[in-house]
Amino acid sequence: MLWGDEKRLCVLYALTPIHAGAGQALKAVDLPIQRERHTAWPIVQASGIKGALRDWCETAWRKNGLDEGLVDRIFGKAGEQQQSWAGAITVTDAKILTFPVRSQVSPFVHITSPAVLRRLSEDLGLMGKRDIPPIESVSKDKYVTLKGEVTGDVILEDIVVRPADHQSDQGWEKIFASLAPDVDKLLLVSDDAFGYLVRNATEVQAHIAIKHDTGTTEDGSLRYQEYLPTDSVLYFLALFADERSKLTAGEGGGQTFLRAREIAERVTTDGVSAYIQIGGDFTLGKGICKVQWISPDDLARR
């Protein structure tokens, strides 16, 4: 059984481009985004997700007048052995769920793939969902419509896909209507097409530095930075356990012991309930995401 008595699935809808930096140059891009080693699909590593959750929760709890020590009690505290403890929340990497691609289908379409759905099925299973629909295979030049009305040939960047002979049943349409309500048009394409597009259709912006005294560009300051585009959809799992802090009443702290359910509510309701910022370039407005928390009970009702 997974550690954590409470589980939540968190869906992130990018309102602005996201730069979760990989820290090393890749070909012509000086500052690439984080990607899985074996698939090269975009991710946001769990450390960045947990750090963003901690920061946003700390700010929200302080504004709401909650216990100032709550962030250490829930997210853990580093220090000497007798004054440190593990947190009560575990998060996974944020994985790509749907990816926006420019197309002649106005204004754009989202894509996903059978491999993405297989991963999602496993994660939904960990959340306790059992009635997961089968996953259809898609040939390289075909697509299946999962959401919205799309017909005929579709241009995705520089490739063309055609409607498959057999379109999807209602199972996955219902799941995506629940997980990604802001996605209007969603196509299931082959793993090859999906992999090609998430590797080659991200956003790359040029940045420079300006000299304060002359207002001209500093020599050698030009750099190219990669972003996961606006309207990308990612998701991660959050597992909540009982408090592991050493500040509870039994150890002289005089504080009420926090159970997993209360911790989950503190984080998802009092902390990060609607929006969060992840990745770099916060002062440039990057990384702002809409947040949707989904519980096992929510999945059972949908």
C-alpha cells in the first residue's frame, strides 16, 4: 500500500508558459526544460512541485492567520537530527497529460497518446478508480477525437493526421471532461506523433541583457530559453500522511496532532486551492497554472 492515508490527483492547466529548467544546454537551446530521460517528454520534477506547494501554502496560511509553524509541521524541517523531521506530504513528478499544438482547427488543438493514457490509467488505479476504459491503439497517421468536434484531415505543426476508422467510445471522453474541463478539442494521436510534437513544438524565446549606462545589448548575453507552452496540461499525485513533526503535544509542543485528512484539507483548500506558480521567471509572469484537486471520492462520482 502506498504511504499516505489520503490521496489527491492535481491537474495543472498552464495559463502562461512554464520554464522548469533542466540546468544544462541542449543543442541550440541554452536553457531547456526538464524532460524524462527515456521518452524526452516534458515533466516538472517533484522537488519543484513540492517547493512551489510549500511556498504558496506558507504565504496563504500566513495571510489567513494560521499557525506560523504549520508549514514545517506539514512539509518537514531540515536541521540537526533532534530538530528535523520528514514532511507529511509526498508528491510525484508532474507529467504531461495534454499538449497544445497549432493547427488549422481554430484556434488550436490538444493532443495526447496511448502511452500517456496507460500512465494515467495506472495513476487513476492508485487513486482507487476501477472502471477505467480500454486504451485504443492509433496508427501513425491517424487520430481519434476524445473531446470536441473535429473532422477531416488535421494539420499538427508540420504533420497531417486523418480520422481513424473507429472513433473512441464515451469512456475517455468522460474522464477528460472531468480532468481537463478547459480543453476544448482533444485528439488521441500515435505515440510517435506525440513524441515528435512534444520534442519539437515547444516554445523557445530569445532573451538578452541590457547595459544600464548605454541602453544597448550586453555582448554575449543572447540566450534561447525553452518553455512548455500556455494551455499545456500536466498532473501529479499527492499523498498525505499523519503529521511526523516533533512539535506535537506528546513531545512538549502543546499542539494538536494533525491527521492526514486535515493536512490534505489544509493544503488543497486553505493553501493551494485555485492557482499556483511553478518553475522560473516568476517576475516575467511565467509558470502560472490553474489548479484542480481531485479526490478518490470525486473520481467515484464521475
